[in-house]
Amino acid sequence: MSFDRSLARCSFCGRHTSEVRRMIAGPGAAYICDECLQICNDILHDPTPFSTQALELASRPPVVIAAPQALGLERPAHSAEPTRSITLEIEQKQQGMTLILHQLHYFEDYFELHYLWIRPPLMAGFSFVPRIIFFLKDNTGAQWTGERGGMLLARPELASGPNNAVYQGNARFKPLPNREARVLTIRAADPLGQFEETPPQPWHYDVHLTV
Ligand SMILES: [Zn+2]
């Protein structure tokens, strides 16, 4: 299959050849730019298994290559201000892990759940991106599942010591709850927990939505 090299985009960040200093071609339509290569090099030299950079890289949206036209919307719009925010600050602990639901942010046609996950550090050589999966239900019967917990960032500066690691995540759900919704039931599970000798129970929260 032929590929028009003028359409080349870095497979890691989506930038075009004209936007980077160097672009290295891989097989097929795979490319990597000098800056993303530098990030990979930094990750290789970082002894921590899930550095902020490694998680950021792993959680980037997929790059669409050789699209007929520039999509123009590759980068998520983080500038949007929530139309409404609800502070939750509820935490639950189980089997050495704590999940803190921090806030709900409502936007025009979706809402986000911001959370912190405190757990023992993941072992070096661990090759999964850790995730929390969410299942939400309100009292009117509406249900949501998140984007596998959304983006997760390591926040080493929040950890209280070497025996815990803090990850910050946002999970996005669409559409917004009904106006009649009063109670939002949030269940969360660590999908890797299934490998534990005693698999953890899903976290379970009932959030009361005020009008
Ligand atoms: Zn790049």
C-alpha cells in the first residue's frame, strides 16, 4: 500500500513533518518525531514503572493518519469551563487501596468525574496501564460506563511515602443525567484486581444530586 509521505504525522503526537524538527519513518504509516523520541528516551531512563510521562504518553488519543483532510479536532478541548461543579470529597478504602471521588463537572453534553486513586506502587516491569472502570446509574434508570476511567496521571508529589502511589483520573460520561435524577450510584472497579488472591469488591457510592 502506498502512502503519501507529505501526509506524514507523528504516531505519538499527531504533528506534521512541517511542525517538527526531525521525523523518523517507521514501517507503513508509522512515524515518530524528535520530541516524542526524547520523551521515550526519558521514560527509558526513569526507574519508576509509571512515570507521569509514561502515563501521559499511553493515554494520548490515537492519532489518525492519512485522513483525507486535517481533522482539526485532534487535541481535546481542555479550555471548556464546566457549566456546573459538584464537590463530592467522598472516600472509601478497601484492601490497601483508597478511592476518593473529588468532583463532578457538568459540561454542555457530558459530565466528568474527577478522582484520586491511592494504592501500593505498581511493580517495575508491570506492563499494563492501570485503570479504574466505572459504572454509573441514577434513580431514573439511566446508566453510563466511562472511557475505562479516562486519563490517569501519576501524582508522586501527593504520595505520603514509598508504600503508596497516587493517581489522578477523570472519567467522562455522556449524556448528562436527567433533570429528575436525585441519586447517582457510582460503582468502580480495578480491572487488575481480578489477579489478586482475594479479588476486591467494587467500590460503591451513592451521591445525592442537589438541584
Ligand atoms: Zn511526536
